[in-house]
Amino acid sequence: MISSAFRPRLMAAAVSLCFIAPATALAEDTAAQAGQALGTIVVTGSRFDADPALAPIGATVITAEEIRRSGASDVNAAIRKVGGVYGRQSLDGSPDFGLDLRGFGTNSSQNLVIVLDGVRLSENELSNAILSTIPIDTVDHIEITRGGASVLYGDGATGGIINIVTKRPLANTRRGSMFVQGGQFHAGEVRVSGAQAWDNFAADATLGTQRTDNYRDNNDFKQTNFSGGAQWFANQFDRVGFRYEGARQDMRFAGSLKETEFNANPRQTKTPDDNGSLDSDRLTVFGAYRLYGHDIAADLSYRKKTVESTYYFGNSASPASYESKQWQFSPRVRKLGAVNGMINELVAGMDFIKWERTTASGFSAADANQKSKALYLRDELRFDAAHEGRISVGVRREIFDKDFSDPLGFSTKTYNLVQGLNAWELQASYMPVADLTVFGKLGQSYRVANADENALTPSTNKPLAAQQSHDAEVGVSYANAMQKVTARVFRHNLTNEIFYDPTLNYGVNTNLDPTRRQGVELDAEQKINAAWSVNAHYQHVQAKFREGVNNGKEMVLVPKNTLSARVSWTGQGQNADVGVQWSDKQRYGDDFTNQCKAEMPAFTTLDARYARKFGQWEWAVSGQNLTDKHYYSQAFSCATGVNQGIYPSDGRQLKVSARYDF
């Protein structure tokens, strides 16, 4: 972390390191009609199951059918391809790209929260949430809610929330599948999954393995993962169960290139021996119960992650090992009732999180701990049923207690810090005319610096101040059976934004002068006829300093415009899907003054998939970056510098797959 080029390598080590149904009676009738199935309650806008028609205000929902049709083989790819979320190439060869909602650059992963069935996956480290361990076959849908959401989800939710919801069992049903895929760069994947449900009990399991040499030299990636769980259910509301997910990864680090090296051969590496591994285990116990008209739910989760890496400086090896553990307990309660004939939902809950990490290396012996406890309250009222009026208000208070000790640290050796932060939100939506909904949001969100960021700050042993954002959004949505179009205008005014500045003290994490993210988002879905459909997401964002010496200057590593569009066709026993992704130019990672004569080039990529069914078999051919575009989404120094820190993105890759459902 001494220079802008060195920092991404340390980051790579760290990486490898609402509402419910209109009335209780209606919900109970639905449950009775479904027998004892746990089936069709899907959305989770209030951290409780809710009616599909009442998704979080302004949310985008990706269905399992859309994911399968796109050919996305992992959750991260589905979020990028189908959900239109901008992603940056991972630094460690894994498919876990850095996801960016609303232009937060290299710290985008720290400014959105990813949850799996209500359990937080986002890390207290400079690393992306590990989504490649989630079997794609188990995903029912993915909810993407853009904009501040700290009331329900706390730290780091300024950019928004990505909620991955797995399939619920249906009583007395079973499903199973086998998937095999192979392609260029010695890519291969095998996945077997099955699920069985009886009257009141269900179990499922998925075992998968994959490997690839990847596009670049010394960028091999191998993973074996297992996911399995069981649950007991009495009716639509009462259930208790557990889920385990484990993954073993080995990867090699291709490192960065200079611009001349990239132009000569983007596949080459200057770090032919750097490598790492990651072992991850997560166990979650969950339960929900309806008691005297109250819905009570809780999740208890434990995650252990062990990361090892070896970097070579000349002929000298520098090994490092990290082990982190996290416990999370989230009890909550919901009361659904009536206020003057209007449906009212009141949700209260607490989040308790304990995280700790130990480090063993020649340059660090850090012990880091963080505890947080939060209390939140949110109330949503549905009024004027004919016009689907909704209004909600919520507040949250969270206290963080941080400890750090590193006798070998480059900068910070020790600190102890307690931070208390507040979040609030006000949301509303209304349908003034048929099919047209107007909505708006106001709120305050926050995030605290993680252990990696506080380890290297401008002032030794002085942790960074908490980042706070005042969020505003207004939008309109038109939807009917054949189409849906949503437009939003948003603004986030940030104070003490936490960001890496390579121009200070040879590179440190710091609190920036006040900044702003504002822009426009457009989502469109059109069903042309029974066979053809198209969807697209466009984002224009202005990311700028609004005070200080760089007032009016653009933030770094933020594309001004991004566009993702897909066309899908479904025929008799066959389907095809074509997608295009375009990213505008963006500033290099150290160009805070906007003095660099060049910007990272814009790029466009194309992918496609064709599949045909033969009985229980589905055969498919797919291609990524079909035009073999040479481009990059990560570059940490100005193009005129000595070391540009360019991380090339993947070139063209073709794959063939077979799937058998039983």
C-alpha cells in the first residue's frame, strides 16, 4: 500500500484474504389454498416475506427464469447481465467482480450491502462479497434496490441493497439437476443439485466444482463448493431450519500492467508466481413464527474465512495469512394491523455483529476486532387502495466498537474507537392514474471505515471519521402486462467520504472533502409478443467534489454513463439471449485534480447464448465479449505515469454446456 500500484495487490490479497399481502386474512387464505407449501411469498422489502406485487419501492427484481435464460452461471454475473449493475474485473481471477451502484468507484463494494436470505454477506474488509459460492440453481430471485437503505441494513447501504433470495420448498415435491460446462482457457464446471420436500420437512444440497486458466497468464482459478440445508415448516409462516455453505478456492494473481504492456499483449503477466487461496465456511440457523398476530423471525449466522497469499518481489517470497470470523444475530418482529381501515405494517428489529481477524505475515501481525449493535424501527402505511398509496418512515441507531493492534504495521499500530451513527428514511409512492406510479425517497445513510482502511491513514493511529450521506430520489414508473418503464433522479451528498488517495503520503485511506453523486437511471422492460422481449438499464451519474481544493472536479474510476441491454427469444423448446454492455470513459485512480491528459477508454462488450431442449436435456452454447474487445475497468494511475496499474479485463470466451433435469 505504499503506491497506487501496490495497493491493488494488497486488495487482491484481502479479496482472496413493504409490505406484505393486503390483509392477514388474505395471506392465510392463500396459505390454505397452497396446502402447506412455502411457495409464492417472495419479496422482502421489510426483511420479512411479502406479496410479490409489493416489492420495495423502486426495486428491480430478477427472476430465476431470466437468470437461466441469460446463461449466467453465477450470481455475480446475473446481477451484472440481467440487473444492469456495473461491475469491475476482479483482481484475483474469481468471478466475483466488484459491483457498483451509483458510481462509488473502487470503494463501491463498501457502499452497497449484499444479503442472502436476510443474512449480510458484505465484509468488514477491502474485499468483495463472495457470491461465487452461492449455487445459481438455488436462487429464486434477486432484488436490487438502488439508493440509501441504512435503516434496515445499516453500514454501507448508501448505494443500495442487493438481496439474494433462495427457493422455498413446496410440500411433497422434488427437483434435481446436473450441469456440465466446458470452454476456452481450459474452463470447466460440473454442478449437481437436488431438493426433496415432504409434508413438513425439506432438504436440499448442491455440490459444484469449476476451474479456468482465465484470459490472462498466471490467473488460474479453481473452486469446489458445497451448499446444503434443511427446514421444518408447519404452514405458510412458521418454519425453522439451517443452511451451510462452504468453498475452497485456489487462484493466481496476474497483477497490473503499464499502458505500453497492455497495448502490446493484454494477456501477459509481470507477476508469474504470485498466488493465493481462500477457504470459506458459513452456517446459518433461521426461524420464523406467527404468535398472536405478530410475525417473529431471527437469523443466527457464523462465517469463517481463511486467506493465504504469496507475493514475490524479485526472488524474495512474501507470504501472508489472514483468518477472519463473523457472528451475526438478527431478531425482528412485525405487526400487521389496520389504522382507520388502512393496512399498516410496523417492523422492529436488532442487529448484533461481531467480527474479528488475525494476520500473520512479514509486514503485518494485525489483530482487528469490531462489534456493532443496532436497533431499527420502520412503519409503512397503505392508504387509498384504489391508487395504491404507500408511505413509510424509519429510523436506526447503530454503535460500533473497534479495536486494532499491529506491531508491524506500516502506519497505524493501535487504536480503540467507539462510533454511534443514525439513519432515517421517508418513502412514498402513489398511482394517480392507472399503471402510472410516482415515488420518492429522502434519508440519511452511513458507513464506517473497515479494518483495512483504518490501518493506513494520514495520521498515525487515528482512525477515519464515519462517512455520512444525505440521500434524495424521485421517480416515476409505468407498468402493465406487456411493459414496465421506470425513471429515477437521485442525489447523494456525502460528508467525509472514505476513499483511497494515492497522492497523499505515498498513498493512504482518507476522508475526502465533501462529494456528491447525482444522476438519472432508466429501466425498461418490453414484452414484444409471446416469443420476444427486451430489457435495458441506463445510468448517468455525476460524481464530483462539492467543496475543498478539488471543488467541481470529477471523482476517479466512475464511468459517467453505463448501459446494459438484452434481447430474449423463446421458441418451441429453445431460447436465445443477446446482451450488450457499454461503459463510458472514466478518470484514472489518482486523477483527483483532473489534470491527466487522458481518461480510461470507453468500451462495449457483447454476449449471447442459444439453448435447445431435448426432453429432460438442455444443450447450450454461449459466448462472452464476442467481439474480443481489449479493455480494462481497473487502472490506478494516470496514463502518463511510470506505472499505470492497469488490470486488463477478459477477452472473448466461448462455452458449451449440457443440463439434465430430473
